[in-house]
Amino acid sequence: MAQFCILGVLLILSVARSSWGIHEETHYPCAFIDTANITGSFGLDGPYVHNWTVIPRHFVAVYDFVIENGIRIPAPRHLRGCICKTKPCVRICCQEGEIYDLERRQCLVPPSQVSGPPSQSHMEVELNNGSLREVELLPRFSVHVETPCEHMKAVTKGSEYVHWTLHENGTISHRGHIFSKHYCFTPLLHLNSTWEWQPLACAPEKLNFVLGVREWTYAICLLIAILSMFIVLIVYLLCSEMRNSFYGVAIKAYAICMIVGYALLAYLTLHNPANISNAVCRILPSLTLMFLVLSFYILSFIAFKLYLSFHGVVFTKLMFWLIFMPIVIIAVGWSCFVSFSYYGSRLIFGGDTCWFDPRNWSIMIYLYAPVFVACAISGFFYILSLIYISEQPIIETEKSFESIEKNRFRSFWKYAGYTALVWLICVCSFAFNYYRENRSHLNYAVSFFMAFHGFAALYALIGKNQQIQNFLRRIDNEEDTCENSVPLSSFA
């Protein structure tokens, strides 16, 4: 039996080898940047020939990935040869007659007001004997016309471009400093008069962590909101009329979600992702997303219940949990789905931000979109409730149950309106920063509105709720009575 298994494995390996026509290496013979796709190039039993360059067989391997913007992306299996090991490579950003525009980050034809860029066929090279000569590139180099990254930048010293020297072996240096292989040459105007070949480097994709005034302001405002939500939670726990009611339980669950969600958000704001492990950098954002999304769907649940209460529908504990638990499961499932999802070619969480990347639209899709759906559901039941209330006749003395529900309705929707305003500011701030590709002073507005969100909870959920106000008055009256009372022993 073992012999048959070994024979089967050998047969599979021989078929795979014959299908590719080469010996697959167990390791890659060079860096990906030094390779070229040579699938379809001429090669029988000897070396491969690609663009008139001979590539020995030991410099050829099968790749199942490509690298774009520094990220390894799965790709169909294909042959790549280390062309830069057999002939020095020179990388040019754009086609003949074009230059790389550093502001627009793309290849463009230079304006007609300036002279045309130099030809790409010749470039000044320092030969092995130390002399500088303008040589024809193709006989000496393998020329590649492409940008290795989406965003390229020039290396400057002060406001001047650094003068780099291209050597005969393909390296680029300046006073002993070797330029990165991830580059491409483009002609740039020097002193607005003459063209000069400049190597452009890949702009770092990593988002630098900044802990400045904006971040501390945001964290402090989140702390204010957390303290406000904590006060709401304590009051609703102490109030006997609200403690076990549907509305009270839902508000307490909402307050807990906001406290935990905002606390995690403040933690992520103040901590450098480089100091957080990859696992924690995926778990914490997932939990933050779960609690924030769940809080909005709890608001939708409350809006649904308030609408039903006007029709005399009373929820039992069983009905409450039958509706509430699926909401929790959806929020948990959504956060797990996002934590294992990719946006473009990157994992959404676990990168260099430990939160949504502000350089793409992932936060709009995975956070703001579910929030918008929850707000739409709440708004739908709000409109239905308003229609029902407007159709009811005005009665001088309402029943106690109806007045309580209407008061809860007004109190809740004041808070829901403030919440929608706060998150609308967050969406506008993100969109504005995204299009400016930089942070703006609008971030301070987001911070202050986060603090306002906490004050809004105190004002609407406590200040405008009659049951809570009655409870607080009773506590105040009991304290006054205790202060003015006389011990019974004095009457003995």
C-alpha cells in the first residue's frame, strides 16, 4: 500500500513538472522586484530568452503571487525570471515624451510652455572606471517602463532635489547612500530651466502614528461621553420604575455598548499600532465595531417597541429576548466578518492603523453603512409613530400609560436626533479629510461633538424623562426630610 502511495506522489510531481516544462525551485532565486514575467518566452532544455536577454534556468521559478504596492497578492501560477541578475536593470516611470507628475501622481505630457523632456534612450552613467558618460541604455541595461508603486515621491534635501548617480552595475547612489530598488526614473525640471533625471521612491504606504493635540482632544471628549453614559446607566439602574421595564433594560444595554465602544475607541486612538500585537490589533477594532453597531440597532429596537406601545402591544421577557438576541448575533457576526475581510488587497483590521484605514472607503462600507441602515429603520418607525399620534384625538386627561409612553417617545427621539447629528458630523469629517488627503481642523469638531453626545444623553434620557425626574425628586425629598427630622430619643 505504501509503495502505491509513493508511486502516486511521484506521478503527480512528474505531471506537474512536465506541464510547466521546468524544474520548480523550492525557493525563489531573487527578490520579486528583480524579476520579469517570462511566461511564453523561448526556452527548451537550456536557458530562457526574454527581450533578447538570456536568463539561465537556475534564475527561473514558478510564482503564485505578485507584489503590488509592497503587498503580496495571490495570482495564477506563472514563470518569472531574475532578469536583473543577468543584466543590470533601469526602471523608467513613463513612456517616451511623458513625465511623472508628483502632484497628480500619474504620467502626463509636460505643458507646451516648456521644452520637451530628454530622450529615454540615453542617460548619464558612471562607468566602472569612474568616468561619467552619456550612454545608450539598451545595449547595457534591461529597461523597464513602469511605476513600481501607485504613489511615488522625489528625494529632496531642503527644497532641492538630490543628485543621484546611475552606475554601470545598475545601482543608484549619492555620497555612499544606495537608492532603493523600488524606484523609477523620470525627468524633472531643475530650477525651472533644465531637465534632470531623478529616481522616484515608493511613497511609504504605512500610515505614521501621531499622538498630538487632536488625538488627546478626541480621547478626552470620548472620556466625557463615557462618563455621561455611565451616569445614565447608574440612574436607570437605581430607578425602580425603569429598572425592569423594557425601555429601561434597552437603555441600559445601549449605555453599556456605548461605554465599551467609546472606551475601546479611545484606547486605539492613544496607542501606537506598532506596540500592539497583530492579534490584538484585529480583536480590539472588531469589538469596537461590534459594540458601536449594536448600540445603533438597540436604538432601532427601542423605536420599534415605542411604535408598538401606542397600539397597546406589551412585550414579555420572552418576546424581548427573542428579538434582542438575533440583533446581538447579527452585530457579532458582522464584526467577525469584517475582521476577516479584505478591502482591496489589505486586511481591514490588523494593519498599520488598528482601525479603519482613513486612506480608503472601508469605514463607510463597514461602519457607517450599517449605522445608516439602523438610522433608516429608526426613522421609519418614528414616522409611523408620528402618523399614529397625529390621527389620535386630543384628550385633556390622558391615561397614565399613554402619557408615560408619549414622554418616553419625545425623550428618546430627542436623543436619537442628537445621535444622528453627531455621527453625520463624523461622516462629513471623514469625507472631507479623505478628499483633502490630510487631516483638517474639522477633527476638532468631531471631538467636541463626541462630548456633546454624552451631554445629550444626560439632557434627553434623564432631563426630559418624567419617570427619571420623579425618581430624582423623591431622592431629593427624602434627603431633605432626613436633614430636618428630630431623633425620637429627644421626645422620651
